[in-house]
Amino acid sequence: MRVVLLGPPGAGKGTQALKIAKEFDIPHISTGDIFRQNLRDNTELGKLAKEYMDKGLLVPDEVTNRIVEDRLQKEDCQKGFLLDGYPRNIPQAEELDKFLEERGHSLTAVINIQVEREALIDRITGRRVCPVCGATYHIKTSPPKVDNVCDKCGSELIQRSDDKLESVVKRLEVYEKETKPLIDYYTRKDILVNIDGNKSIDEVFEDIKKALLGDRRNDIH
Ligand code: ADP
Ligand code: AMP
């Protein structure tokens, strides 16, 4: 199963990705997570990505495409994968198609999580993440048991530097201009599934599961 999770920042892609990856036993590949890990490890890639991330801009395609292609060639992706936050514009989507086609593969489904703009701003500005294990919380809708402490590993939670209101507005603008056209792109390929992301985390997951199991019955790849 080769799946892309599409949706604006804050739609719940990362939250759902963890659950989908576990349920279907496929690796979860988040370009944002890869950039943040590099930033923590103080690599050249991390330093370069930070310049774009803090401004709410996309990291250049040639850098991002190379990282994803390297990752997709790892052994664990042979059984399938779940891409979260990639592709994020038409050139990335075309590159991904080309990469898969060259290997005789194609995407099984693109799950498009839809949430209204007002809710997105609340979700992103209230998001808190664990810098150690990557768990995601929300100060109102899914707070940790102990204030600001990760339930899973006990580390202190942080707010992502690009989750402050100034960057969020820019990121939503970039989404509208660059990422939203992917909805048409994948609709034309007849692999887009729209999911109502305004429901609870568990309900959204159930809807995604149903969509993927439906698709899997026809999955000839
Ligand atoms: P994305 O990866 O799409 O940017 P996240 O999965 O990080 O989004 O979710 C953004 C924020 O919204 C997080 O704080 C998360 O806890 C919260 N969240 C995710 N899904 C839901 C939901 N269905 N209802 C309410 N809050 C949610
Ligand atoms: P995310 O964790 O998906 O919200 O991504 C955080 C930031 O990482 C984005 O605002 C971009 O700066 C960068 N990023 C993540 N994925 C991509 C991508 N596919 N192409 C370019 N930049 C990306």
C-alpha cells in the first residue's frame, strides 16, 4: 500500500499517520520530521531547511525530492509507505510519479484531510510536540496527562518555532497557492479520497481505515 496524506498544515496528518502506519504496518515518512531531526542533529541539511521552515516557506524541491527518494529506496519501503507532507507542490508530485513509474509502481490512494481555516489556526497554535519521541498534543483538545510533559516518554513538550501565528499565516498561504492544486492533480488520476477532518481523532481514523481497506481490495500494485 503506497499512500500519500494530503491536507493543510494542522489538518491532522501527523496524528493520523502514526495510527495508519501502525495499523497497516508501513513506514511513516514525514518530510517535516526529517528536516526537524536534521535540525536537532545540527546537520547542513538541518541548517538549510530551518531558513525556509521558520519563514513558512517550502524547502527547495531538489533538496526535498532527493531526501524522499533516498528514503523510499530503503528496504522497509518495499512493502509500501505512508508519505506525510510530501508532495507539497505539482513538481514534487510529478517527480514522485516518475520515481514510482520507473520502478513499476504507483500510488494506491491519496487521503485528503479537509478542515476549515479557523480550526486550522486553533489547532496549529495550540499544538505541542515532544522533541524526543515526536508525540503530538493539543493544549485544549488532547492535552498530556501532566501539564507540558510527554505521556509517552516523560520529556518536556515544546511549541514548534513555525507554529507561532506569524509563520502559520504564511504556511496557510503557501498551502493555498502551492499544495491545494494537488487536489485536482490527484482527482484527475482518480486516486483522491476526501476525508472530513473536523471530526474527532478516532472518527477520522475510522473513516481513513474504511477508505484504505476499500482501496486495498482493488489494490493490484
Ligand atoms: P499536521 O500534521 O497536518 O500539521 P497534526 O497531526 O500535527 O497536523 O495536528 C495539528 C494539531 O491538531 C495537533 O495539536 C493535534 O493534536 C490536533 N488534532 C489533530 N487531529 C485532530 C482532530 N481530529 N480534532 C481535534 N484536534 C486534532
Ligand atoms: P510539516 O511538518 O509538514 O508541517 O512541515 C514543516 C515545514 O517543513 C514546512 O513548512 C516546510 O518548510 C518544510 N517541508 C516539509 N515538507 C516539505 C516538502 N514536501 N517540500 C518542501 N518543504 C517541506
